[in-house]
Amino acid sequence: MKLRGLYAITDSQLLAGKLLPFVEAALDGGLALLQYRDKSTDDARRLREAEALRGLCERYKAHLIINDDAELAARLGVGLHLGQTDGPLTPARALLGRQAIIGSTCHSQIELAEQAAREGASYVAFGRFFNSSTKPGAPTATLDILDQARARLNLPICVIGGITLENAAPLVAHGADLLAVVHGLFGAESPQEVTRRARAFNDLLSI
Ligand SMILES: Cc1ncc(COP(=O)(O)OP(=O)(O)O)c(N)n1
Ligand SMILES: Cc1nc(C(=O)O)sc1CCOP(=O)(O)O
Ligand SMILES: [Mg+2]
């Protein structure tokens, strides 16, 4: 499976009251991956929303990824994204199986990416590349980590952090396969604008 394209990430505050229509608009514009990212402890709502997103992703043939929560990903039979403090990758891979998409946050450290590759990650994520209102305190990254990753790894490269239609092109030129975006996509005023942006991101990746 070739992982390349737009990777939309949900945000509970930004998408409050409009999660499903805005996600469907993004899927209509074309998503490779959709990440359900909800940092709350409301397990019942998380399950309900994740199930609804899984249904949408099936209809549009996109892959759903759950942030942080290996058990929820296993329960739904979908993918998982793990940060450096979210638990080890090897048992998550054993839990979810060989086919599951599992991503790993590697900040700007090639050693973390090489370790993730050894432990069976499906993609490695680097960031943050720009100012991010979603996660302002995330460690920063520069383009040279993408050059290093291209030279040393044989895995899809995901980029994240403040990515917009205006600043994404250099990331693609330096080898990004997956553009992971919250505000630059879902910060739009209308579902129609979400769809337009999703199409434009895909055009940047020429897919
Ligand atoms: C695609 C992608 N890349 C990085 C992250 C960040 O993961 P993490 O460092 O665990 O931070 P939280 O998102 O859990 O706050 C991500 N979620 N997705
Ligand atoms: C969830 C997350 N992780 C990051 C990292 O660098 O690891 S940046 C980030 C926020 C991405 O949202 P936006 O596109 O709105 O900046
Ligand atoms: Mg995390």
C-alpha cells in the first residue's frame, strides 16, 4: 500500500458541532488518511465519533487512524498514531496486526525514525515545520530532516505542524509523502471551502 496524499487530522474544539460534515467535505476532496484526534477522556463519545468516522472512511475508501489509543484502534480494526510518550510501537503492532497502518512521531530526530522503522512503523512523522495554533509547543523541525529521512529510510514521510496551502510546496519538494493538516484544512468557513482546500493539497502532491 502506497501511503501518499493529504492526511486530515480532526480537532475537537475546531470541529465542535460540525465534525461529520467537515470530515465528509474533506473526504470528498480526497484524503489518503484521516486521524481522529480527541484528547478528552469521554470514552463513550470517542467511541461513537470514531465509529461514525470509520463508516465515512469506508464509503470514501480512506484509512482511519486513531491518535494515541491502541485499544480503540484495535476495537475498530483501524490504524494508530503513536507519539514518543504514547507507549511502545512493538506491542501495538502485535495487537493490531501486520496490515495495520501505524505511524510514529519522530519530531526532528532521524534516530527516532530509524528506531520506528525497525519496530515496524508504516510511516514516520516529522514536525512541527511552522507555527501551529493546534499544538504551539511542539518541537520544531527544518527541511534538512526530510533530506536525511529520504536518504536513510524506505518509509513514507509525513510532515506536520502549521501546514497550509501557501507553505506546503517546499515540504513536498523535499520528499514529504503525507501532508498532515488540522487548521490549514478544517479552519475553513464552510464545507465547500474544506473540499476546495483538500483538492488543492492533493494537487500539490500531484495525485
Ligand atoms: C501525523 C501525526 N504526526 C504527529 C502527531 C503528534 O503526535 P504526539 O506527539 O503523540 O502528539 P499528540 O497528537 O498526541 O498531541 C500526530 N498526532 N499525528
Ligand atoms: C498534533 C500535532 N503534532 C505536531 C508535531 O509537531 O508533532 S504539530 C501538531 C498540530 C497540527 O495541527 P495544525 O495543522 O493545525 O498545525
Ligand atoms: Mg500522542
